[in-house]
Amino acid sequence: MWQYRAMLSFKGLGAAFLGRVPGTAVASVLLLYISSQSLAIVLGLGVLIAVGISLLKVRIKPTPKALFWAGFASGIMGTSTAIGGPPMALVLQHAEAAKLRANLAGFFAFSSTLSLVALSMTGHFSWWHFQYGMMIMPAPILASIFAYRIQHLIKAEWLRYSLLVLCSISGVVAMWQGLAPHWA
């Protein structure tokens, strides 16, 4: 994120942050009453529908209202299923590549911390989870270094389609997380 700091849009991210807070709170409450598997199925299906809409000629503009609702959806999804990227990625998919990277990184630095605090408060995040997370930290660090070195090789249109593929995979994985316990 540091290398893209000049491209951060705090005006746009402000609306997304404002949406993320109540979305995280809603997810925390939902997790007390609804199984994470049920939420994963519904949210995964929602992501796949959103990707389908994105493939049409519909273009969601990153207005403050759209960013607020993307932040809200990301709060629910990220806190309940750990897959909070698709709503923000879908709203920002047409942004310039450097702005897309900067704003997604800035949003997730804030929102991941918020989700971890909420999950800790509801008993869904423990010391074991923290240790496991630290154990796998080298992977995203190395991926960031690698991505920074090859970013000039990636065309904007490839980035958009890669985002849609990644969002689709996230939707399928979320649904799988929800359905797999029922099949076991």
C-alpha cells in the first residue's frame, strides 16, 4: 500500500469506511444467531450474481453511495466469511490500476483490523487464529513484492477480468464453505 499512497482517495474511501463499520457490526450480531455456513451460502451467491451483473454492460460508478453500500456488504462478508473483497472490487473495477490497488489496500488495512476486533469481541477470533495468521504472513508480503515488480506488465483490462475471476472464485469458495459441512 505504501508505494501507492499518492493514489489513495480518502474522500471515496471515507464512504466505504462508514459503510464497513455497521456492516461489521451486523455480521457480528448475525454470527451470534445464524451459522457462518448459512451466511457463506447466501453471500457467495450474492457475489456470483454481482459478478454476472458486472459482465453485462452495467457499469457501477464509484459514487459515495455505491462505496458506502460496498463497504457495508464488505463488512458483512469479510467479518462472517473472511471474503470481504468482492463488493469493493466490483465497485472499483473500472478505476485506473494504481488507484484500484491503492484504494483496495487502504480499505483492507482498515477493515481487516475492524473485523478482527469485532470477531475477538464475539469470541470468534483467538490467540490460535492470530498465531496461524502470523505463520502465513510471508505469503502476502512476497506476493506484494512480486506484484509491485510486474505491475507495469499487466494491462488494465486484464486486471479487471482478473478481479472478476477472483471475485467468482471467492463466491464459489464461500458457497463451498457453507455447503461442505452439510455434505460431510
